[in-house]
Amino acid sequence: MAPVPNNGTVAVTGAAGFIGGWIVRLLLDRGFRVRACVRNVDDDSRTGFLRAMPGYASGRLTLHAADLDNEGCFDDIFPGCHGVCHVSHVSDYDDQDYVRRVCEHIIRSVNQSGSVNRVVVTSSIAAVISEADIHEVVRRPVFYEDRYPDEQNPKRTPARGQGYSMGKVLAQRIFAEAAARHGGWDAITVCPADNVGPIQSAHQKDMGPWQHNIESMLLGKYYQNGAYRPWMTVDVRDDAACHIGVLCSTEVSNGERYIAWSTDVRRVEDICADINRLLPELRHATPEVTDPFPERIREREQELRGVWAKAELRNDRIRQLLGIEFRPLDDSIRDCVESLLSVGGVEPVRRDN
Ligand SMILES: NC(=O)c1ccc[n+]([C@@H]2O[C@H](COP(=O)([O-])OP(=O)(O)OC[C@H]3O[C@@H](n4cnc5c(N)ncnc54)[C@H](OP(=O)(O)O)[C@@H]3O)[C@@H](O)[C@H]2O)c1
């Protein structure tokens, strides 16, 4: 399938979001025309940073209102676009029928567009690593593109916290099947890891979750997360570069997926301490990490940490495809903190000395 040409036109869903906002910026930097899709064009607190981008002044960047929940929402936006980056969240991952329905909304608009060659679908590493039974991580500890969660496990249900992972796998398949049926476009999936890096607009500090977690650390509170899973990260700017690389590649095929992560791994308590290590001038009062887990999880802390420590993160596929060098996590933490202060207006808790 023909990829998106240089200077081509790309629609981005979730353009006001953390990742979507960086995809928009990088697309503009590389000469593309961008149709940024947001739910409320008039909400300046969420879209002001897009309007402030130089491409908006010339008209190379345009803003469009679209709520995925409404059928036909992209019918007037996609015609003339060569590619679509479908980055946005959906309103409810636990309802798989709803996930299917909103995918169909996008697919119908792509099919009708007469111009879209490629859709990049933003999934998640949750569609690679999330397990209803942690022992499955012990059994299959290599995390790469062909690893899927154990879908036969009867505990893999939304009620047991697997809705997000299930919804992401479902969306990937729906898009690939629809593209194969249509024959005029292809669908490639990107599975981003835990995104860390600079926010571009104050509202993004409350989203994330990872930049919001760093905000909480700056404000002096932090709770252990993910049953002691360490952060497995990618810089949000590198994640955006992966999306654009896949959008333009001549080497990808319908249905493939690419994990976007640097393979850096860090425990939450180390991230809290890193703020002070990386920016001693800030005199950040490093918070104690509070453990909110019930006793039965806390009793297994060493075992669970041990399971994650043996996980092997691979990014061979995206590196081979794009030749990308991922930023070190230290740079992402530093830039995230500085943006939270300068863009987000966060006032960190500081030590006296
Ligand atoms: N952040 C991460 O670490 C991470 C990791 C793995 C995967 N991902 C995936 O990456 C994507 C973007 O994540 P993010 O962190 O950038 O999220 P985010 O900052 O929360 O932005 C998501 C955007 O989704 C839009 N949205 C939500 N429901 C919508 C609907 N019904 N119709 C249209 N737009 C809707 C919102 O648009 P409006 O602002 O216009 O309301 C929001 O700006 C998601 O698909 C997420 O699952 C993220």
C-alpha cells in the first residue's frame, strides 16, 4: 500500500492529548498538513496550544470537531487526507460492543474518504503485557510484538481490570480486518509504553497517567502503582516519531504492530528520587512512596517485583524499521518536570535546605 507522501495531509484524532499533541507538532515540523480532531474546538484551555503552533497561522494546521461517539463524525474531515493517526482514547474500554462501534465509525469514514491510504492505530503495551495471571509473565517473559496476553484465561474480563487491554487488541484486529476487506488502505498499530516527557498545554498535566504521576510526586504524594510493576517508558516525542515513521514507511504491512519503548525500566521510588538527582536546584522534597495495596498483594511484593525484574523488553522491530534512537528516561523526566513547572504552573514541595 502507498504510504503517506511527504507534505501529505494527515488527520490526528485525540490531537489535544499528550501523545496526539506531539504527533501534530512533529508532523508540522516535517512539512505535513494536519487536521487536528478534538471534541470541542472552542475550548481554548485544551486547543490554545494547537492554535499557537506556527502551522495554524498559515492554515497548514486546521482544527476540527469530532466526537467518536457520533456516527459519521469524520465524514467531512477525512476526504483529502492521505493518512489518519487514530490516537484518541474512547469513552469506555470496558464495553467491548461500544469499542467495536466507535471503531466502525472511523472505518466507515475512512472507507468513504476516497483518499486515505493508511491508518495508524494507537494501541498500548497493555495489549502486549497485561495478564490476568501474573504467572503468564513468568512463562513468557519476552515482551515483543508477537506476544499477546493470554486470551484464553477466563479471568481476562473487564470486571477484572482487563477491559483496556482487551479493547486495544480488539481495535487492532477490527481495523486490520476492515482494511483487508476494503483493499484500498492499510492499518498499522503502534503500542506505546509509559509515556514520559514534556506537556505542551496545562490541561495535559491531569492526563497521562505518567506525567500526572510526576506531578503528584512534585506535589509531595505518591502511591505505588501497578502491583509493583516498574515504569517501562518511552519519551512522548519519540513515541510521536514512531507514529509518523510508521505512517510513512514503505516497509510495513496491514495488521502489523510496533512497540514504541526505549526499554528503559525504573521503579517508582527511583523516579521520585530522580527528580532531585536530575534537578538538584529545585530542592524537591522527595516523597515517601505510599503503598495502597491490600495486605494480600503486599505480602507478595518481593515475588511480584521478581516477576517484573525478569521481563525482557524488546524494541528490535521499530528500531530496524525506523533506525530510531530512543531518548534516555532521565531526559524525559527532566523535561517533564520542567514543563510541569513552566507550562502547567505546578508548585513543587521544596526542602528547606
Ligand atoms: N499516555 C500513555 O502513557 C499511553 C501509553 C500507552 C498507550 N496510550 C494510548 O495513547 C492514546 C493517547 O493517550 P494520551 O496519553 O495522549 O491520552 P490523553 O492525553 O488523555 O488524550 C486522549 C484524547 O482522547 C480524546 N478522546 C477521549 N474520548 C474521546 C471521544 N469519545 N471522542 C473523541 N476524542 C476522545 C480526548 O480528546 P479531547 O481533548 O478533544 O476531549 C483526549 O485529548 C490513547 O489511545 C492511549 O490508550 C497512552
